[in-house]
Amino acid sequence: MKTPRTWFLAPGAFVMLSLFFLPLLIVLAYSFLSRGAYGGVLPPWTLESYARIFDPLYLAILWRSIWIAAVSTTLCLVLAFPLAFYIARAGARKTLLLNLVMLPFWTSFLIRTYAWMFLLRDTGLVNTLLLQSFHIVRSPLPLLFNTGAVILGLVYGYLPFMVLPLYATLEKLDPALLDAAADLGAPPTVAVWRIVVPLSRPGMIAGCLLVFIPCLGAYLTPDLMGGGKTVMIGNLIQNQFTSARDWPFGAAISLLLMALVLLVMRVLGNKGEELL
């Protein structure tokens, strides 16, 4: 007697049901309930949490999160493309360079964030060099606890997620295409723009997804390197479930963030399918 194929899917289906769908249903139910006097959720069922999302304050936080994530993703793409292209053409050194790209993952993300804070603070290495060694400035620069520091932390933290998909695409590129372009008189910059960039778009789309989505929901980097001055949607959700203890509103914002992520994945996924 043959075993039905569906039995092999049962463990995965059980994990998805117990660890994803059931918690998602709980969050969905919480978003329609009311906040208790001391936290938690209570009846009656209401749409008040969803109506609060359209408050100008929360819309501004949402917009700030989107543009910070977009700027961080763009910077990661600009920095990662030449690096991935160099690694793809590095020959025998590819393994070493890829290991160097993945080396930061051997250290906790929290520790790396604190390291940047020590570098950028008023008495940190950067300001010390500018003040005492090079005498470029007369007072410490405000390098920490602002939007620029948050973007720097996000770019540093998620840059490898852009490099790896780009490398996987560029590594398959036939070098003969660039040789043919050079034989036809195309300068290197034109050859890269007209040949390499179009053929690497699937890797760009995959990298943008891997960077934009975690940047959109980030809360640790904005909390530490932003110093509470750059509030993103991840920080707002965290505050609702901790200090504010408004679980229905936090659940509603979480579902909104999930909807935005699914929308981005849908749009970029369709573009990737068109290119393939």
C-alpha cells in the first residue's frame, strides 16, 4: 500500500498552523478588541484601533519608516553592486571575499550596534580623530541619535543581504558578453550599464526584498542609534505591547505592517517573474 503524498506534508503543515496561522489569528482577534484598564484585551469588539492608524502622528511615523527603509535599501544597492561584481570576477579569491562579507554575522547584531554607538558618540573614535588628531572641527559632531545614524546602522547591518543575491546573479554572468562589448567599442562603464545591470536585475530585486522588509520593521537600530528621536513603525509596535500596554492598537499596526510587506513582495515578485 502506497503512502499518500499528503502525509509527507503533514509535519510542515502542523508547524505552519501552530506557529504561524494560529498566532496570526490571535493577533487579528486582538486588533478588534478593546484595551483593558491595566493592559490586555477586553470586549466589546470595535474598529477603534484601525481608525487610530489614520491619525496624522502615526501616518508620519509610517511614512518615516518607509522612506528610511527605502533610503537604506538604495544605499545598500549602490554599495553592494560593485562589491558583488568584484567578488564575482575575483577568481580563486571568491571564497575568501565571501567569508569576509559574512564575517559580521559571527558577532551579535546587538554588539555590532553598540560598537557603532561607541564610534559615533561625542567622545568616540570618530570625533576624537576629528578634534584632536586632524583638528578639523572645534566641537564634537552630532553623529549619533539622529536619522543619519539610524540609516548608517541599517545599511551596515543589512548590506550582506544585498551582496549575496547580487553575487549569485553576477557569478553566472558569461564574461564573453563583456569581451564582445569591448570588441564592439563599448567603454567599460557603458558595457556594465547596458549588459551587467539588466542581467543582474533578478538579484537586485531579491536583495531589495531582503533589505527593505527588515529595515521597514526595524526597532533595535532606531531605538539605540536613534536615541528615541527617530521613531519607526517597529518602535511604535514595541511600545504598544510594552510601555503603553495597548495590545489592540499594537496588533492593528502589526497587521498593517504585514500588509505593507506582502504588497512589496507582490510588486517586486511580479517584476522578478517578468524578468525571468
